[in-house]
Amino acid sequence: MNLRRDLPASLVVFLVAVPLSLGIALASGAPIIAGLIGAVAGGIVTGLLAGSPLQVSGPAAGLTVVVAGLVAKFGWETMCLITACAGALQLLLGWFKVARGALIIAPSVVHGMLAGIGISIALAQMHVVLGGSPQSSPVVNLLGIPKQLGILNTQAAILGFLTIAILVVWKKLKVPSLKAIPGPLVAVVVGTVASLLMKMDVKRVDLPETFELTKLAPPAEWGPFITAVLTVAIIASIESLLCAVATDKLHSGVRSNLDKELRAQGAGNVVSGLLGGLPITGVIVRSSANIIAGAVSRWSAIFHGVWILLFVLFASKVIESIPLAVLAGLLVHVGINLVNLHHIKELTKHNEVFIYWATVLGVTCVNLLAGVGIGLGLSVFFLLRRLSNTSVKMEQRDGKWHVQIGGTLTFASVPRLNGELSTIPPGHNVDIDLAVDFIDHAAFEALHGWRENHEKTGGHVDIDETHEEWYTPAKNGTPRQGKSLPAAAKA
């Protein structure tokens, strides 16, 4: 513990976390207090057990759309049980050390999922900014904006757009002393003070007078419930682990232990769910603020959770003065910023932007699971296309056919390989130069089967392996099991 650095950093994160937690609870259709409970659990419980010491956890925008759908479907009491069960599953996955496996999902799918969620949040909260209520889906929200403009609540709109304007301007400030103050805090304070000074008649945060533990309610149907638990656990785990990896890039201290971090996230979600809080994940906004503010250990995250708890216990009236339109403006800004132009440019360079936009459309036009499924399906499809991009060159000279095959021969290459070899007339002699770095069983069977059939027509097939031997060992009944390692890796 380094109080001189961790204590000031914890105050900065606390000031960032409170408005975001309130806003995310609002967008999730959960009780407002649930956002603060989740923030306390993420700070104290996950912070104490964290495998990524400088990561800060709490309610995150990435789960907002999922939680809103589950609350509408199951009710809040069952949603809390879903959160606790998802946390237990995360604990189990952490003990089985599968955390690294979550990182195999293509960045194009992950960023597309977050962008789709961001667009969904922005469209829903724009209705609140205009003085209305969010509708059932992003498409309906988009189509309903003209109608909402016709019944505009001027006071709510002023506060909402004032909040957005402050956040945009604050992000562009070049003054270091002002940049040190969190933009969300400035926007919420200015919006709230303006509403009080102008005596605006707008909806405000409503906290319960007394805190009671939420009674967890079992579901009426267990099938959809189990699906919901898996959904929350998987999305929360992926977002937390990706955040941990991103956090490691922001500092030079202790590296993240991903399996330990996954267990910590699970413990935090169990506690948050049992207490009636939102599901939590690692949050890059809070984590980066924590590092920039000079934190050096897990105690900054823990202290920030303590400050939120004390704030709820002794300053609830301050929270209840915040207009909902101000929180909605904050969320519109957060949602728009989840559509990251830097990620889009990088994915365009790597020819994966199509997967990104397909995932975005799936999330916004269908639902989150469908969007992720579309993204994963396209990722696998393009992977197979790359694997099937085998080089096959053929020419006839000196009475023989000469074939050069290069690249990687897998089952995905078989259609093209068979198509090319089938053009060689029966009875002709063939020389095949095989310069490949891998042959799987399907490709070997296709090549060997063609050779046997061609030789039955009277032709002779000579196969020379000019790079590594894959065909010959497979033909002799001792196929190689993997690609050879460079000499340095063998040592």
C-alpha cells in the first residue's frame, strides 16, 4: 500500500465512478441504487482479490443492453439471481484456468459488439434527454425520435444537451490542471446545479429511504434462465479480461494474472447479485483514470469502493438532486464513444472491418447474442477462406505436367486442389513440387487418393517435398502432429 499515491487516485476514480454507475443503472432499467451497489462490490470485493491490481471494476456499459433485456424478461429479483449465478460460473471458469481462451475471440467481433451496444445505449437515452422514455429496441428508438421531438420536454433537453456539450468540450481541453478533474463529474455537477438554480421541474434520481436486501426470485423457466446466466458470465468475462490486457499496456507495474482476475470478477458478481447490485466487469474508463491519477496498487480500487459506500450512506440527498436527463446525456456520450474510430481504421487495414459492421448491425437490428454469433460466424468463414488460399500452379512441358503446390494444405483447400488436379488428362506423367508447411488428414487423403487413381490410368506421379516432409510420413503411416519449430524455439 502506498497511501501517498493510492489515496488521491482513489478519489479521482470515485468521482468518475459515481455518475457512470448511476447512469448505467438508469439505462439498464434497474433500481438506481443497484449501480452504486455494483460499484461498491466491484471496488472492494474484486479489488481485494484482483489479479489485475490497477484495474477498477464496476457496472459497465458493455452489459447495459443485456441487463435491460433480462430485467424486462425476468424482473429485477431474478436478474439479481442471474448476476450471482454468473459470478459463480466465473469463479468456476477461473479455477479451471480458461481465462486465456476468452482472448481468442477476434477483436473485430469484440469491438463490433461494444459499438453496437454503444449505439443502442445512445439511441435509448436520447429519448430520456428529450424528456421521454426508451422504447423496446434500437430500431424502434431510432424511428421514434421524430415523434419524441414533437412532444419535447424543453427543460430536460436543455440539461441533456448541456451535459453532452460539457463532455465534448472537456475532452478537448488542453489545460492540464482542468484535465485532472473528471469530465463526467463536471458535467453532472454543472447540469445538476443549473437545474436547481433555474428551479427546473424535471425527473430526478430516486433512492430508497432504507436499504433492504433484494429477495432473489427463482425463474419460472430454467432454460432461458441458464442461457441468461451463460450470456452475462461470458460477456462480463470477455470484457473484463480484454480490459485487463488493455490496462497492462498503460503501466509498467505488475502484469495481470488473468485467471485470478476472472475469479475476482466472479466473487464481485456473486456479492453484487446477492446484495441487489448490477453485474460488474473491469472498466477501461475507470482503470485508465486510476493509472493516470498515479495509483500503484489494488488499494486505490478498494478505497474508491469505500468512498462510494460512504457517499451512499451519508450523502444520498446529493445523489437525489441529479436530474435523469443529465445522466442520460452522460450515457449518450458514453455510447457514442464506444464506436471507436481508431479501431475501425485498424480493422480496415487488416481487412476485418466487414466483420465489425456485420456485428454492429446484428447487435442493433436483432439482439446482442445474434450480433456476436454473426461476427463469430464470419470470423470462422474468413479464417477458412484464408486457410484455403493455397497456391497451385500448373504447366505442361517436355511431355509432363508440372505442378507447384505451396502454402498450407487443409480440408478447406481440398475443393480447389481437387479442381486443379482434375484438369490433368488421364495417363500423363506428373511431377508435383510440394512446398507446404502443413498438411492435415483431409488434404493428404485428397492428394494421395488422386495420385492412386491417376496412376491406375497409366500415368506416373512423382511428388517432391521441397520445404518440409508432410506427405511422405503420412503415406508411411506416421503422420507428423504439428508444424516444426524454429531452431531457437527448440533450444
